[in-house]
Amino acid sequence: MSQEQFIVGILFSDNDNRTTATEDSFGWVANFKRFLEPMLEQVSGAFPSVVLFSESDMDHEKLRACKVLIPVISRDFLRSSPCQEALNTFFAAKSLGQRLYKVLKVPIDPQEQPEELRYFKGYDLYKYNLESGEAFQFRDFFDFEARGNYWMKLVDLAFDIQESIYQIETEKSSIGAGRKIYLAETTTDLAVARNVIRRELMRFGFEILPKAPLPVENYEQALQTALNESFLSIHLIGGAYGALLPGSPLSAIDLQNRQAAQHFSQEANQKGLSRVIWISPDQVDVSERQLAFITNLKRDISDQEGAEVFQTSLEDFKNFLRKELLDVQGRSGHLYRSTGARTSMGSAPQFYLIYDRVDEKAVGPLRSQFEQAGFEVSTPLFSGDLLTLRQHHLEKLRSFDVALIYQGRVNGKWVGVKLLDLLKAPGFGRNKPILGRILVMETAGEGQSPYARSEHIELIQGNSEEIKVRLDEYIGKLLSTTTDTR
């Protein structure tokens, strides 16, 4: 398939593209299309065909040919039967490597969205007033607020579609022929997510185990048999712990993870089994036991033996799997195992120092500290157009071993955006683990981002001397750990 034939579809309700007397001749969706097209051309170097599919003008044959579909989610969209039928047409096409990226014109809770859409990556293209809690559509697409919200999300979408173009051009349905993956049984709240992953893997020719629910009578034996046949196990963790297995203090979710961890530890060198864990970021009504289980998953090193753990959107997780399974072509016959320093620290470790231009002088000592410890230091770009700046940032998020955000004269909102990028980094197409994420604050400050309290972020604050001492300790511990694993 040539890139000229690559079709990107935009699916929307008629009301979402209506104009008023006070607006220009373009509706919201038409503006979205005319902004997205040149951006796609710039980031991909290709000329994908962007086609509009409205509820009153729907070409189902052309819709089936779409490799990427962008539904514009709104209340009108949810009420539109033609839009729902169009989604069914797209999903039923079962084309290799289909991608879907949803755009939210207004805020809509995932639980209110069609079940098939809940776990796909979304882009919020509206403005939100933190004080009033109200959301508004952008009317002026070129003001300061739009540049920091609407356009930045549009840039992210363009890069994701560009990645899709590259991936689809290189994908082959036979890549998984003769190879088996254990996709762990899960609870009902993640049934749709499991089917999404299952369908994606089957498109590449992988055989998915178990083919039927494991028998309760000899559950552990049947589970072990399936693991013995598989080169990779995937575990999806939601908000429910699940019912206990007969005669066991554990649920199926818990037991599958424990047994896979044990199997990996004992058999990895011979069998090549890797284990990947995805924790849903959209959890509601989580039971106390499940909360404890998830906490242990993140913290207990024994539970993470040989595992990669993600808490990103399902689409980001799919992108990670896609990249890993495609990259396997040029490597050995199992999923690339990025175990600690052996892959990411084999040469000079990559350190990404994230700061705003106003703090450029203040971060000088931090840069020197990591350079003297043997790190290769990367910093943000401050000149160039929006696409260039974002592309540079995403490239560094894909390649860093350790990243540090410096909060000096910037506000908490800026820090929150950068912290969220770090937390989402595993879904940006990385092929090695993250060894450290640090937030440095010279003072406690006001308006601290809630992401700063994440267990995945090392928070260091104090005066310059206290920060230097803490960072020396952190670097020493990090280098000691990675040296031990070589």
C-alpha cells in the first residue's frame, strides 16, 4: 500500500459542523480538517487523504478502506444512529493495523461513551475553566490559550497518525505465524479492552491462549501448560479483584500474574517468555483488595520480575506492543527484554533535563552534576515552530534513561503538563525501561501538581545545597543498581 492511498477518516454528527452568523464559513469539523491536513503533510512527508464522514453523507465502502478513523465525540455524536453504525462498519472491516483516535469536542466521561471507544486514546480539543469547572469550544483558534491547548493536542494527534502511517506501511500479517501469546483472563470491566488487544494480536498472525476459559478443576495446571507454550504473557488489570478460585485465597487475575512471574523467573533463559502488565488508568469503585493488589504490583519487585508495567491509555499500550512485536523481526525470537541497565545503560546513560527558558541559568549546576557522573545530557529546544519543538520533546521522551523536571520560576500548571508527559512516556514508542523520573523544586511552592505525588516520581526539594546532596545520593544509588545488573 502506498502512502498516497492512506485514508484518514473524520466521523462526526452534522450539528458539530454547523456554522452561525457570527462565525466564518467553516464549521468546527471543517476547521479541524483544514488545520490537520497541512500538519500531517509536514510531520509525515506524505499526503494522506483526509475524508469527512457525516451522518447525512456516509460512504460505508470508503469508510471500510480507512486506516485511521477520528470520531469527533460530542453529545450529538452519541445520539446519532448513523455515527454508531459507521463505527460498527469500521470495526467490522478488520483491516490489518486499523487505528482509531477519538477527538473530544466537549468533555464526556468514558463511562458515557460507547463501550468500543472507551479505551481508545482521546484528544481534548476544548478549553476548560478550572475555577468554574465549565468547558467551552474554541472559537478563536489562534489566541494564546488555543496555542497552548488546541494546537498542542493537534500536534500530538498528527504525530500519532504519522507513526500509524509508518507502522502500517511496515506491518505484515504473518509476523506472528506459529507463535503464541498468553493473554490473561480478566474481569468483566476489562472484557472489551481484552478483546481489543486480542483482535490486534490476531491480525499479526499470533495464536492467542487460552482459547477457552481455563477449567476451574485444574486451573493452575492448565495455566502452566499455556504459559509453557507462550513466548509472552499480557496481563490487563482493572478495578475489580475478581472472585476467588475454588479452594484458593487468590482470584484468577492474581494467580495468573503470580504464576507468570514465577515461570518467567525460572524459564526465561530457556523459553524466552516476557511479561507485560497494563493497569487501566480509568478505574472507578476499586475494591480495597484490588487497590492493595495494584499497589503491590507497582512496588513489589518480585511481582515485577521480568515485567514491564504500564498505566497509560489502551491505545498507547497497543502502540507499545505493536512496536515491540514489529521490532522482533530484526532481533532474537522473543519479545525484546529491556532488563534494567543491560539495555539502557550499556553505553552512556541518557539524561533529559526539562526546564523552561526562564530557568536556564538556574539548571546549570544540575546539568554539570549529571555530566560529571557520566550521563549524556539532553535539553529542550526553545526556538523553532511548534511542530519542531514538540517533535524534539517526543524524541527525548522515547530515548531517555533518567529525566528531571526543574520547577523554578514556572507555575504548577507548566510542571503538571511535563509530569504527565513523563508518566505517559512508556506509551510513546519506547523500547527500554525508564530508570528514573525526578522533580526538583527549590521551594515547596504553591499549586503543586497532583502528578508530583505519583509513586513514579522522585520529588526532591530544598535549597541548592540540599538538592545537590540529594541528587548525589540518587545518582550513586542509580549507578550502583545498574552496575549490579550488568
